[in-house]
Amino acid sequence: MSKKSKRQVRKSAAMKPSLAEVSTTGAASGPGYRDFNPDYKPVVKDLKRIAALAGTFFVILVALSFFLR
């Protein structure tokens, strides 16, 4: 059997804090971290439109199932 080799971790990647760690600790030192405020209004609008279309098509399929029997 061959020996297993361990994967080396770069020090720069291991020492860099993730975004989740920075936001939970509150120790962010940069202009980008505190100013991040996403606007999800267009996404919510699109999801509502998709749900309305899916509901409409479902009702049409149920109605057609009664007429096509």
C-alpha cells in the first residue's frame, strides 16, 4: 500500500478570516463591511410573480383534468 500524503495548507488562506467570522465579531476594519446593505425588493417581486404563475398553471391543470376525463 502507498502512504497517504497530507495536504498542505497555505498560511495566507488559513490566517485570513472569513466574512462570517468578521461580521459576527464586529471587528471589521474596512469601509465595505459595515456598508453592506443588500436590497432584495426585485428578488421578492420576481418570486411572487413566479408563485402566481405556478399557482395559475396548477389550477388550470386541475380544471383540465376534470374536463378531459
